[in-house]
Amino acid sequence: MANTASARIANLRPGDGYVQSFARGLEVIRSFSASAPSQTLSEVAARSGLSRAGARRILLTLEALGYVRSDGKWFSLSPRILDLGFSYLSSMPIWNLAEPFMEELVAQVHESCSAAVLDGTDIVYVMRVPTRKIMSISLGVGSRLPAYCTSMGRMLLSALPQDELLACLEASERTPRTRHTVTEVPELASRIAQARRQGWSLVNQELEEGLVSLAAPIVNRTGQMVAALNISGQANRTSARVMQDTMLEPLLEAARTISQRLDGAVGR
């Protein structure tokens, strides 16, 4: 992902509407991940696509601002980096409104509930109420997953104009995650169109073996989809058919309630 972002930056040119040094600073921040929580200067430079000198200037700036820590050799993000994410969350009233209804939904269906938004070809988790660990990877606020093979991703993609949808699918790294993963663009477009028509999306073991999830849209007062809400469970405990028959309506009701409360909050 870092290489893709760096290639995108390389195609841009500095100007009144684009600050290259700021963009490079963000790439340095993004170079840190669960697989690379601490890095040397050379590793940061390689992962962010910068020269050692450029990476060093940015790291020292971030360190002076309190966003990076260093022992002289190894660099890592500091907790202050969370301020950047919390600025987004606190600027959107939906997340404070959604949490109690998500907790009620979890108590009702006894499965994990999440909310996400679309960012390019990925979904980004903005709220999560887990019941138990249901995936091999850890998910939390800020986690990213590919949109094409997730229920929330397909729900969010269904709101895009057809040309944008096809461009997004073509740009996605459609690597099969399981033997069930759909990767062909025409079939994905068909399933997304179905999600658009019915107003919900079900993905059965395409992201991870044994994982089934349902998603519903959260919309604003103009009908624009601003996020998606989902419930996820294990197929060996709750099959896709059982989940659809018993949990779809509670999920849709929770999504409708959050959408209505969002409308009221914006109107105040």
C-alpha cells in the first residue's frame, strides 16, 4: 500500500493546491503499521518512497511535534498521533450517536457490530462493538479492509455512480482471500447492484473462511450514504441463511434509527 501511495504522490506536482512536503509527511506516518511499529531511518525511507535525507527531516519534525518517538536508531509513533484520528471522529456527530444503538444491536443478536466509511478502494472502521474475537486479524477504529469483498464495502460501493464503481473495482487489488472470494469485476458489479436494489449486503466467507457478515446503509437527510453498519459472526455458529432470517431486520432497524438521529442532530 505504501508503494501505491508513493507512486500516486510521484504523479502529482507542487502548486497552490498541493503541498508536497505535507504529503510526504503523511506518507511517513502511514509507513508505520502493525507489521512495522518501529522502524529505522532506512526502513522508513524505503516504505515511504523517500530519500534518507527527506525521511530524516520529516521524522525529526514529527518528533519535535510529539507525534514520533526515537531512541536514536528506532522510530515509532507516539500516542499523540491518535489526536489526528480523533479530530475526524469528533467532527462527525454520527459516531457518538451510533454507539448506543450498536451496543443495543449487539445485545440483541449476540454478534459483533461495526461501522465503516469508504476511502478509495478500502473501508475504514470508525466504530466497533465486539462480542468475541471472530477474525484472525484484530480490528479496531482506523482498521482498513478491502471494500470489494466485505459487506460494508459492497454496501458503500453501491452508492457510487456506475462509472466510479467500475473504476474503483478495477483499481482494487482483487486477490482471492478465500476459495469463496469473488474477484471478477462483472460479478462484483452484479452483487453490488443487488445490494443497491435490496438495501442491504451479505458476504459469506469471502473475506475470511468462516466469517459471515451483513451490512446496511446509514444515510443523511438527503439520502446520501455516509457510512455502513454491519454485524459479523462465525458460519459454524450462525449460517448465512440464519443470519439473514434472524438478524437482518434488527440490523436494518438500527441503521434506520441511527440515520434518523443523525438527521435530527444535523438539524439542531
